Amino acid sequence: MSSDFLSVINPSERDTQSSSESGRVVPVLPVRDTVLFPHAVLPLTVGRESSIQLIQSLGDEKTIVVVAQRDAHLDTPGPSDLHHYGTLATIHKVVKMPNQSLFVFTEGTQRVKLGEFTQLEPFMMANVEIISDIQPEKQAELEALQRNIISQFQQIVTASPTLSDELQTIAMNIDDPGRLVDFIASSLPFLTTVDKQELLETPDAEARLNRVNKHLVKELEVQQLRNKIQSEVQDQVQQSQRDYYLREQLKAIQKELGEADEGQKDIEDLREKIEAAGMPEETKKEALKELNRLSRMSPMAADYSLTRNYIEWLAVLPWSKSSGHAVDIPAAKDILDEDHYDLKKVKDRILDYLSVRRLKPDMKGPILCFVGPPGVGKTSLGRSIARALDRKFQRISLGGMHDEAELRGHRRTYIGALPGQVIQNIRRAGTNDPVLMLDEIDKLGRDFRGDPASALLEVLDPEQNHTFRDNYLDQPFDLSKVLFICTANQLDSIPAPLLDRMEIIDLQGYTEEEKRHIAFRYLIPRQTAENGIKPEDIEFPEDSIGYIVRHYTREAGVRKLEQLIGTVCRKQARRIAEGKHEKLVITHEIIHEFLGGIKVRVDTEIAERTRRPGVAVGLAWTPAGGDILFIEANRMKGKGGFTMTGQLGQVMQESMQAALTWVRSNAAALGLEEDFIKDIDLHIHVPAGAIPKDGPSAGVTMATALASLLTNHPVRTLTAMTGEITLSGNVLPVGGIKEKFLAAKRAGVKHVILPEENRLNVEEDLTPDQIEGVEIHYARRIDDVLAVALPDLPKPAPAEPNEEKSAEEVLQHAS
């Protein structure tokens, strides 16, 4: 049941029914979301079949009980679904509606409490008990509360567009507190059914007054907030309308004066840039489409700045602008030689590229990858190449990058979206064929945001990068003319598909002689200039530079050497600042004063440590270049135990086991007892225990160290070796020959033992100047190694004719 309007009977028109009706059996009319108060008239729409039968069964006695349902969604409520309190009501008029429902006008008379139900079908009837009002005593507090409620009610009626002003007059004419609060409660549309039911079930008039007072106070606060919000919104709307009106007036005035709108000027400037950019037809079509959209936008629109930025990016990119210079091969060669010493392979490759470019100008740019230890000039070589090509140079540092959006850009939907680093650097270069260096490509990260190495697969593929799509631009851009140069310290961490797209060029370390050349040609002039010293203020003799290289650095590159030269220059700058202007000649004594004591003892260190038997010198490859590696073996009384220490990897431990097995199997040839190990324990240690070590290339060194220990013959002085050993005593080839050889030469080694199969690497990678001063011995078997490393060891007995056969004999026998 629902109510369309609510009214009240004036207290002068009707009196309450007598309490003699208490205990009567009265029909019960359930209603939904409606509470009828005493002395109020309520129109009800009756549509339930049971309720219609109830109304039609009434005779002259038009009295019913109107009770609210607990759950308004129930269509057939029972006694338990009704509230215990209702209102005794009289039906004044019944109107039959076209849809067979009834429109009933009811007038509440008294509060009642439902008792026992005497009938449930076809409609409910129940005993009712009249609940009389508890009238409060007349006090000043009560009168003040009553006046306050009337005042608040008047304010609410005045502010509400749905409440009639007559309600104020009626409320002022009611003196009885109980009837006043019932009237106000029945008139307030914001009270919920639960609130109204609580008021109906409260017979104490003073308690009802307090409850209604709280509801009125809360409603007044809500109305005030609503009015405040309404006022603020209206002010904003008025301001917006005012701005729009003034802006339209300004446009009209400018039009009359013949002055162009600033916004229109901006649009025309962008249109001219798009026309002059030389972009592909499809891209130009998209740019003009976005420009037309921008011209229809208000500058105050949220998307205006985003769209404008996007169009600007499209307009300023060098779609068709290239360096366009003719390639001068001899001049490029001079520039490369001027900037970098040696590096013949790299320079030849660049000059080859320039030569092909001269014959075929539209060729695709190569993807080069410079691999080498730190400090050998990989990054500076990229700048030199750009200078030789007369192109712009841009560098992207990939170290630690772990978000593929850094390369490809973000979607335009994101706040603050920008193109990726590739497109940004193309824009900075201003041409579509710069030299773009991807520095530290082996240090790319990877996490939940993506894999930048996978994003580079498209960038570094000449077959794909001519249609590279940045996420922000969403238009194809031709990267095939860009000369990409990548740098890395090692290749292990680069994914195979990415490695396959690059042309690998190795940059090995420098010899002492090369470092001296580099120091005099590049490092000393640069450091004297950076520290404010004139060339005539300081002199570096050649032997002093060699002394610094030999005793203060142990590196493949020259970065540490430049730092030390810079330290010496700063010391001289301080002397000049203190008033000592005489020229400083750098001697060994001054080097000791400025740089401290000797940091690296090269030849003396190897000679001292290999003086006792059981110590051999191996050669190792590291990402920082080659280095020497000491292998120490010792024995003590025991029961045949074998200990390996030095933070060794699994492969290196297996090499130690193989070396021990070969020594034991050839004990007689070495002059040892067959069961020499039964009464001793052996221990092999690789010093620098904090550094992880792995790999098979120290196999011959371990076998030599064990043979030296067990035969009590020290290893030949200043001898180093590398090679993998097999159980049958063969020496297998290893990698990193140039780095290892240069490390041996830096350490003062005079004899280097290498696998025979690495002879070709020596001939290709090492020059006669680099080999000068070091004797190289090649070995096929471990016997060849021991013959060089342990010259005092008695020669093993020759093998029996039937014990070993050459490969030719084996093949002949098999055939």
C-alpha cells in the first residue's frame, strides 16, 4: 500500500474515541512503507485480494487497524510479519478504481497494540488494546522544547518546495504536545518507516518530542549543506557561462578588427610544420585528422594539451631529414686514428661500412656490438665514429633498465605519457640517421613490467626496424638508416635472439707499450687541460708512465691509469696554487710521494710465490680483462683425502679431480710410488677466496702444481699456462687467449704455455710487438707442459709401441 498525500484533522473537528473500544476484535489492514498516526487522514490504495475483501466486508462499522509490515516486499504477510503497534482508523470514503483496486480515505484515531489474532482468512482480525498518551507536566523546559520544534518545523517547511505553507499554521494552532509531535512526524517526508514506527510505539509525549527534535536538527543541517553545495555549483556554472560569453565576444571583436585568434594561429603553425615534416602519407593523414579535432576543441578541454603534444611530436620528428653529407674515407680514417690508438679491427669495419655507403647510399645501417673489458674505449669510440661520419651522436644507457616502455614509450591514454628513449633521441638528434649508442646492453633488467631485451629485437633488426612503432606515436618510423652501436662487457647475459642480430667486435685489452702511447697522445693532454695546468708546468718521462702502468695498475683498459695521471696533475695544480711555479718532472720518487707505495709487484710476486714446489701460475679471463691465477697445492699426513678450496665452481672442481687422476695414473712416469697417496692428504687452494672462480682452463695448471708438489721440483720461474686437461693427458683449447696473454705480459711472465690448437688465435689476435719479450710454448699433451714448466723433472719413459697409436695408424687399422 502506498500513500499519495498526507493530511491531518484539525483538533477542533474530532475528539478521540473512548477507551471503551479497548478489547474489541477489529479487522487488520497491513500496509507497506506507511505509518498512520492518530488524528491524521491518509489515502491508501488497496490492491491485495484479502485487503479488498476486508474493505468490502465492512458494514456500518467502518473501523479497522492500520499496521505497517516489517518487510515491504511480502505480498501475503502473516501476524509475525507485522509490527505489534498500529493505529485504529475510521474509513470515510472508498473509491473504486478502473484497475479493480480501491482508493480508501482513512483517519487515524488512537494508538493500539495488537493482541491475539482471531482470524487469518480471508483477512486478518485481531484483539486490540488502546494505548493512551502519557502527557508530560506543564513546565518551562517542555514549552521551550515545543516552541523550538515548531520553529525548526517552520524553517524546514519554508525551505522545502514539496511541503505546503499551511502546515506551519496548523502546527502553531496545536497546543497538545502529543498531537503536535504526531502531526509533525506524519508531515515530514524524510523520516523513514522505521523512525515513524518508533514514534508510533512511544506513548510518552515528551520522549516523542525529544526524538522529533533530533530528527529536525539533523534535517536542518542537511538542508544547509545542500544549499551551500547548490550555491557553489551555481556560482561555478555562472562563471563558466560568463567566461564562454566573454570569449565569444572577444572572438567577434577580433574578427571585426581583422586580428586572428591566438588559437587559430597555433593551429596554422602546426599545420605548416606537418606539411614541412615530410612524413609518410598515412602518418600525415592521421596528423591532420588530429589537428582538425584539436581546432574544434576548447583550450579549456581536458584532452586539448594531450592532443596538442601528440601533434607536436609528430610534426617535429625528422621523418625525411638526414645528414646527407658525402662520405670522405681518408678524412674518416684520420679522425679515427686521431681519437683512438690501435683498434685496427674496429676501424677497418667502420671504413668498410663507409665504403659500401659511398657506393650504395640507401643501404641499411649495421648493428655493431663492441665487447670488451672496462676502460678500453668502447663508448668514446662511438663518439669518434659519429665524428668520422659527420653525424649526430646520441647515447642511451641501458644499465639497470627493466621497463620495456622506456624504449617503446607509453600509450597516450596514460597521464604524462611520452615516446620511448629511441624516438626521443631521434628527435634530439634532429636527423633520421644518427649514430645511436646503446650502452651496457648486457646489463638490461627484467621484471613484471616487461623485458626490454625483447623490445630491442625489433629495434636492432634491419629487416623490421624500418616500420618501428612507438606505443605513443602509434605510427611507423624508419630506423633502418640509424647506425646502432651497442657496448657490453660480456656476452653471457645477452639473450641469444638479440645476440644473433648484432655484429660482434671484440675490443681486447692493451699492452704496456700501447698504454704508454695512449697516455702520451690522449690521457696526459686531457688531464693537464682539465686540471688547469699548462704543458710546460709538468713533464712525464716515458719510464715514469711505464712505472705507473706496471706497478700501480693491473687492468685491461686505461681508466685507472687516467685517474692516477689526474691525481698527479692535481698535486701539481696544488703546488702552483701555493706559489711553487717551477716545472715538475715526474720521477719514481715523486710517484711514490703522490700515489703512495707500489700497489702491484709483478715479476717479483710471481718469482717469490713460485719459489717453493706446489705453486703454479694459471691464466684466467674476467669481464675486466685477463688476469693471472695462482694454484697452490700442499700435502700432509693422512689417509688419501683430497680438499679443494677457494670458492670454486663445479667445473673447476672437476678439473682438479681430473688432474689428480692423471697424476695418480702416471705416478710411475713421474718417479712416484703407485700408492703414494695412501699415507698423505692433498689440499689444492686458489687464493683470493672471496672471488668466485669457475671454468676448465686451469686444468694443466692444477696438474703441474700437483706434479711439482709430489716430485718436490719448483715450477720454472716466470712461467704461466692455460689449457683444459683430459683424463688421457690431452691438452684442449680454451678461449680468451689475447686477454690471458696480455695479462701474463703485464704480470712480467717470460714463458707462456698454450694449447697447440690455440696457435691460430695467437697469430690472428696478437701482433709481433705484443709477443715481443715473451716465449710461447705450445702443448698437445700434459707431458709437453711438464717438460717446459718442470725442466728439472726426469723425462718419463717413452710409451710402449702398442700403448699409443697415432690417429693415422688407428684409421689405417680400422680400414
